[in-house]
Amino acid sequence: MSSRGNLETNQLRINIENQLERLMTQLNDLEEMREELDEEEYITTKQETLEQLKEFQKSLLKTMKFN
């Protein structure tokens, strides 16, 4: 693999790790703020975040198939 390919692969890995960290932090923050949110807002936000995690997983699996 060329140097450029290694750099792109490393950047992709960093982006993936950052996106996963962001989603996990979002879930953690949501749990910490649960008492401050009304129940509907909590449930909706949690469902949206979990859906984002599912989409992230699909995208990651698709990306891994290309490698």
C-alpha cells in the first residue's frame, strides 16, 4: 500500500473512532441528563441516537467489505 493509502486509511480509522466516541458520549450525556428531560424528549433522543449507531454500524460493515 502506498504512503498516501496508509495516510487515508489512518485518517478513516480516526474518523470512525471519533464518530463512535461522539455517539457513545451522546448516549452517556443523555443518561446523565435524564432527570432534566421530559420523558418524551428522553425517549425520542435516545431512539434517534440508537438509530444513528445502527446506521454507523451498517456503514462500517459496508466499508470493511471493500477492504
